[in-house]
Amino acid sequence: MTAARRLEVELERWPLRELINACRYYVDKTGRRISFEWALIQGENDTLEQAHALGKLLKGLLCHVNLIPLNPT
């Protein structure tokens, strides 16, 4: 399964589209920026393909994405 497909599966599994719509509504009503945290897990969700998918999902939304590299233990 490609990284983009894994992200799509997660989008189908969890109501992320509803969450993003709620975020857009919040930004439209308040003018305030939203922050997202993305925990980067090596080999799981750290590819350029997934980053582009996230960018596509958040396109046009006044937001900040904080990338957090996780240390393997």
C-alpha cells in the first residue's frame, strides 16, 4: 500500500474531513490560525508523498503545521 493510500484509508476511517470542515468554519468565523501537530514516524508517515497529501488536505486553510520527528526507542 502506498503512503498516499494509507493516508486515504485513515481519512476514511476517521472523520478528518469533518474535522477539517469544522476548522475551516472556525477560521472563517474568528480569523484565527489553527495549529496542527504531525508526529513523524520514520518509515510510516514521513514521505514526501504524505507531506503533499497533507498539504492538499489543508490547502487554503489558515494554519501552521508543526513537524515533530519521533525518536525510535
